[in-house]
Amino acid sequence: MDMKQLRYFIAIAEEKQISGAAKRLHMAQPPLSQQLKHLEEELGVPLVIRHARGLELTEAGQVLYKHALNMEKCMDHTRREVKETGKGLRGRLTVGVNTLSSEELPKLLLQFKARYPDITYKIQQNESAQLCKLVKERTIELAIIRFPIDLSDFSYLHMKTEPFYFVTSQALTGLSDKITYQQIGRLPLIIPSTDGLGLHQMIVDQLSRSGLEANILCECSDIAMLMELVATGFGSAILPEVVLRLHQRNDIHIYPIADSAWTTSSGFIWLKDHYLSQGAKHFIELWREDKEKKEMI
């Protein structure tokens, strides 16, 4: 018994005659009668009572008709959902987020939700290196990461470039408008990452290029906790501009660093030359639209 046979049976049950059902199905009467016979033989019970005036469903036929209708509705729903998912109208959007790179995501997700209300979401936070691994493993489709990373396996969209700032709880005396690497080198630092990853390595390398060794007091990848530690005077931090916009406080002091060339950038990546869901493609399109609008302003 398959869906084609069930559709035939639904037409027979509703038309109450083979001729009417055959006309509705755009087929000849003999093969339709043969399909009904095969169905009764397969199930081992009569499904209709044949009268001169037409057909009447047996009790078993009524049960089959009820379930056939439900199965047809289920198939129609499945067919519709699969098509909508393939067109990016349904499905699940999986996005990886670097702790320090997600400022624009909430607004874009709200716009995307307005366009595609039946899509659901999975948002996963991690270090950039781990997010790249998750994209390669197809655990997530898209990720917001912080450069530099090896882009050989990825397509990407550059998001923004921003400066670093020095953040501390106490106003520093003897400073002009900016703090130098030599002044930073003497102060205990809370690093917003883990040894060997992301910003940790970037900060250590930058100070090293200036002939200094980073005075690392603490590693803390939880940015909200890091800001609390800075505010209490536990230590100071070097942070990208985005963090200071997302975590605005009045109990810290922010100083530009006397090196305008020291910047960091973030981007949006996906796996190169691999299948990408329509939902993910639509989201990339939205991100590009938003980027183009900002560039025109």
C-alpha cells in the first residue's frame, strides 16, 4: 500500500463510483478498479460494498478512508515544509559568535526574523579558532570571527576594523591623551582570551614587537566578568572598541593607545565550496545589504 493507492481510494470513497473517481483522477476505469481490487487483496478485507447505484464504504473502508486523509495531509505538509526549507523559508540557522564580535548580530537577526518568521536559530559562542573548527565540521554554517585566521577553507565577508583601548579603574596621572606601550608594560593585565588563542596572542605579540613582555595577571574569556574585575581595580585590560560599546560603564577609565596602526578586525565566514542552506544564503545576503547601506552613508 502506497500513497498513490491511498489517493485512488480517497477519490473512490468520495465519488462513490469508479467512473466518477476515474474522471477525477484523469484515468481509465479498468486500471482504477484493478487498484481497488489489489488494495482489498493486500489488506485481506473488503473496503467497499458494490450497489447498482454506486459504492458504499465498509467499516474497514471507513477506517482506511479516515487514515488515508490524515496521511495525505501529512504528506502535503511534509512536501510543503521540505520545499519551503529548500527555499530558505523554514529550517534552522546556525551561527557561531565570537565573544567580542557580535555587536551587529541582534539587529540583523531581528530583520531576518521579520523576513523569514518560520526559521529557528542556534547561536553558539566560542573562540574564533574553535568556531572555524565547528564550521569545518558542519556543526554550524556561519560564524562571526576575529582576524587573523587562515581563510584558505572559508569564504568571508569583512565586517569592520576598530582600534584597541586601554581600560583601567583609576585615572592615570602623567598621561597626555594616549597611553604608550611602555606605560602599559608596567601594569598588570587581564587578558580577554586564553593562552595561545585570539586576543591573548595578539596582545602578547604586539607588546613583544615593542620590546615588552606582557604583565599578565589574569586570563578571562567572560567579558562581563572581565569588566567587573577591571572596575574593582583587580587589573587593567586592552580591549577592542566594540567591547566598550557593548559594556558601557561609568566606573572605568578608557585611554586610546599611542599607536593608531594597532587595530583589530572581524568577519563573517562560511565554508568554501560546500553546500550552504538557503536560510544561510539569505542571511548572508541580508548582511551584505546592511554593509552596503552603511558604506553609502
